Amino acid sequence: MRLGLFSDVHANLPALESTLKRLSKEGVDFMLCLGDVVGYGPHPREVVQLLRDRDVACTLGPSDANLAFPFAKTDREGVASEILEWTRDQLTSKELQWLRQLPVTYRIRTPYGRLRGFHGLPYQPEKRFPLSKPTAELLPIFERLSSRILVPGGSHVPFHRQVSNYWLVDPGSVGMTLGGEPGADAMILTIEEETVDVETLKIDYDIGQTVFDVQAWGLPDVVAQVIRSGGLSKEL
């Protein structure tokens, strides 16, 4: 089984288009997006429409929830609140409804065992998964979730590690990577009964087009800076 994983598209259409094209070319059997489809980037409607049209399985991220559910609206640090208000004005009721139906977790049966994907923590998309915790502290999480492979999105940095006979995988970010190298992040898991092979992808896309659209819409320039550099800014 070959599974294509990606996360944190953040309304970056050129990055998403290139990612879907690359994963399709690689011949994956299934694609899973780990949330934060919108937020920050300049193409929220187009990204939702593309994922919906391609019938890509997605989970709910905190930016998605903030827009989809009025009761989930929270003040965000940096420029996030300003951009989410702009994004809310761009989306139609149809796109908001699509965000509302996204599950918080997604489970897949693989040859290796159950895989569970989510953003942040299971049932808490706004939290951050403790990727670097010691093995002894992570094992009870796998056991409690009855999963051999956990895929939490949200760090914006590609990460994977084997934890005893379990696997912990974060594919990074399609639209706003923070790993230090511009481009879209994705991963391919080749899953067999006894093994999991993780391939990390850095996918080129038209960064100039995304930056141009950020500026054309008058979004904060820090978004363009992060997309160009692939690195974190204190303003974000």
C-alpha cells in the first residue's frame, strides 16, 4: 500500500496543485490531508474547491474550525486573526459547509495495522502533538488510540520516527513549510505487513505566483516572506 500524506495547505493553490500532481505521478493508492486547508494564503475558495472536486480525504484543522464553526472562533496571535477574517469573507456557504463536514480524525486499515490521521492532538486540532517525547511516554498514546501509525499534522516541519514497533509521522506543510527550504512538503508511506517505508518529498511550485497573489489581495507581507524563505517569522 502506498499512501500519500500532506497537511497545512493554508490556501496556497499552486502548492496544492503541484502536490496533487506529484502524488498522482508517484502512483499512490490513497491521499490524506491532515487539516488546515485554509488560513494565511490567498486562495481559500480555489483550494477548497480543488480538494472537494478531487474527493481528497481531509481532517479538520484549527484554521478550518475557526471559519466553519462560530463557536470555535478564537483570537489568534500575530496576523492570523486578520487573515482569517479576510478568508471568512471569501468563502461561500458551500465551501463553509464542506469545512464543517471534515472529520477530526481519519482512520485507515493498512497492512501494518491501523493508521490514524489528525491535526494537532486527536480531537484537539488546536493543540500540538509531542513529537519528541521519549518512547516510554509515547507508547501509551499509541496503545490508547489502538493505532500502529499516527499521523499528526500541524508542525509545518517534516518529521518521522519509529517508536518501538509503531510509527509517528508528520508530513510538514504544503503551503507554508517552516523546515528552512521553500517548496511544498509531502510524504509517501509504503506500507507492508512488517515494514513502513517513509519517503519525504520537497515539491517545487510557482512560489512567485502565490507571493504575487498575497500582495495583490493586500494580505500581510509576512506571509509572502515565510513562503519565500520556508522559515518562521515572529509576526506569523
